[in-house]
Amino acid sequence: MLKLSRTQEKIVRQKNVGTFVIKGEKYSGKTSIAILRMLYLLEHACKAGERILYICMDEASKQKVNQQFSQYYGLQNISLFDEESKGEVIIKSIDYLLQEAANKAHVHLNLEICNEVTEDLLVDLLPQVRKAYPKVKWLREEYLSFMAYEIRWIYACGYTSFEQYAGANRKRATMKLPKKGSGRRAIWFLKELVSSNLKKQGFMMKDQMQMDTLSYLQEDTLREQYRHIIIDDAHKLTKVQLECIKALKSKDHGEILFLMDKSEKNIPFSWLGQGNSFKTIGYNMTGRVKHLVKRKKAHTQYKKKVGVKQTPLELFMQEMNQHVHQEQKMQVAEKTLPWYVETYRYVNKITGVETIFQRDSSAGETYIDEVKQDEVEALPIYSNIAAGMPIELVDEVNGKFELPSLLLHHKKDTYILHVQGDSMIGVEISDGDYVVIQAGNINNYEIAAVYYNGAVTLKRIVQEKEHILLVSENPEYSPIVIEEGDFRVMGKLIGVIKPIIEG
């Protein structure tokens, strides 16, 4: 299950990103944030037919992201009411994405793509280059790797003319290459020879293919476009790859989210990883970079407001702060909280985030980490819902439950049902829990409150070709097959409230 801090969850839930960068060390949660961001966009920002493009560095990364994402969202995305899906997620590696575009543009015709220039080819071409530029001393076989690297660098940067390459900054080149000097002219001449010879042999370099694809993407108005794009490992991409992605972004309001590892630097052929700014590729990221920091969970202290009467819970926690050692606070508090303080755990079933909160029944107030919540939602509690065999639904309100608005993320049309039974224990929904339901349509494989032939139950929805299955998360219960009868979805599961019994 993906676990996010509150700061990370705020990133996931912000309404309009536009362009944004998330930087962090390895395993700091960048990919988790991006996957949950896709879920948020699908639910809140995608219209029918719109697509979210998630770009990975390679096929191995793509498989990991695809597997992780599929755990939280049914990839078939089938509506139970024959309505169009709000949106679609496309996960591709950068090379596959650009290869598709190149095929549509017939960039390489019948040429086979190769990744690098062979040393044998360079050795064969060196005499021609030395004859044209006799003063360039490093045109020798011991410098073949440098020449091959420089050719690939030219393509990776998208330089289509010698003038562009001649004026480029090459501080990190292993050989001195003065601007507009004979050394750069020799490299450019060698590049042209390599390209023409490869073509005669039926080959084209992958870097050249991607550079030529960029021209197609920038000019062709019929190219595929995406409203939302997330770029994983953006620090590893070449300038051409970044420019191609930019061309795939539709002009409609949406966003491009860059994920970058700040500990990886000087990556071969990369653009941002070599220290180049976002401005060089047309983005102004001032104030749009979020740094993820690994740190221990901070203890939030409630600050007493002058002139405001303290509630019994506040007085109790203040006394705890004065007399109990810091490391023992949580343990003692769990055992000695006053009887009028109820403790709950809220599990957000969309993001996986878990939050402990407390309700002070004597004062009618709610707290998270000892901090009073000024905004709460009083959700109606309806009759019991079966996590087992369907039970009859009584359409009446059995009270209200005040839940911190922070946990609901301003979702509308929500209500609470009390769980009876153990058929959903596989997803940590137990007898006696409360489930938070959001009215409306759901997607395939989501968990929902379902009304069927006068009874209501909580089940995972699986739509097959000829019927719908109501599937339990307990092997002791068989799926319920819906083929005919009075059936409707009351809403999807978005959260679970679990009472924590003291003692």
C-alpha cells in the first residue's frame, strides 16, 4: 500500500499544477506521488476521452509503474452504466513512445535502428576526416570513443545545423572544442559521413531517428496529444526527448509533472542532469519545484490561543506534556485517555494514507495529532451494510459522524454505512467498521455499495462480457452473479473508519 506523508498528499491533491518538478533522493516517494496524482487527475481533472501519459525511462521501469498503478485502478476502466470513462492512463517508455511517432512519420523508412556508432566504421572514415582537417591532432584511433560520444551528443541536443553546434557550450567535453573551431568542424563532418554510410548499409542511429521525429512532432497538427503528462526520471532524458514530450502536450489546460533524482548528476547525453535549466527548454519553474526530504515524523504541538477556553482533551494533553517523558507519551496516552475521548483510524482507500484522529464527545471537537480541526464534515450514517450476505436496507439516518474535512479532500455527496460481516477482510474492512461512500458511478474493479433486489452489500465490482460479479475479499464467500433484477450502485468506497478500542 502506498504510504504518503501529509506534505506528499498535498502535492497529490493540489488542483492545478500546470508545470511542476518533484525532486528527491532515491526511494523518497516520487513515483508513489506520481501514481496517486494520476488517480487524482482521473477523478477530478479528466473529461471523457482525455488521456494521461506517464513516461518511463525504460521498459523495466514501465513494468514496475504499470504493476503498481494497476493495484489501485482497474486498467479496463469500464463504466457500469455504459457511460464513457472520464479518462485513460497511458504508460510508455520514452524510446517506445518516440519509436511509435517515428513509425507514423516514416522517419526511418526501411532502415534498421542502431544504438551506437561502431569503432570499425569510425576507423574506416577517419582518413577522410584527417585529410579534410589535418591540423586537428586528436583525429586518431585512441580517441574514437570521444568522437562517437560527441556525435551522439549532437543528435541528443537536436542540432540540425553546424552553426547551432558551433556555438554550443561544451565545457564537459573530454577534449577541447573551441567554438566555431576546426575541431567542431571535423566532428560535424565525421557525423555526416557516419550518417550517410549507415544509410547505405540500411541503418540509422536511434539518436538521429529521435531528432528527426522531433521535427515531425513540432510540425504535424495530426500528432497524438495528451492533456496531462508525467515524466519519471526526467533528469536522464536528452534535450530532444524533452522537446518531443513538450510537443505531445496539448494546449488545453493541464499539466506536465517532472520527477527528478537530485542525487544523480552528470548523466551521459542528459540535458537537465547536466545542469541545464528548465528555461533552456521553454519552462519557467520559479516557485514550482518541490523537494522531498527524508525525515522522522515531526510531533505537532498544539498552541494555546490566548483567551480561548481549553477543552478537557487539551487539558489532558497539556498535563501529559508536563509530567510524562516524550518517548512514553503515545503509549501512556493510549492507555489513559479519558472515557469521553474516542480514537479512530481513517484509511483513505484512494491514496492508502492512514490517519489517527480523536473525538472529544464532552466538547464536540475533533483532533489530529493533538491539533483541533476547525473544519469538520458531519456525514449522515445510514443503516448497516453487509460485508457478507446482502441485508435489507433501511433508508433512514441513524445519526451523524463528524469527520475532519482534511481527510475527505472536499469530496461531495458522501455518507457513512456501518459494516456487518467479514467478507471484505482481505482489504482490511472488518465487522464494526464504518465505510465512507461517495455517491456516483464507479469503474471496473472498484469496491462499491451495491443495492440488489431489495438488499445492500459492500463488494468489489467486476464487469464481464455477459454479467456483473459482486466479488468478496474473503475466499469463504462465492461471487454473486448479477444477470437480471433490480440492481444499482449506491456509490464507491473512498474511506474506512476503524474504532480503536482502548484498554
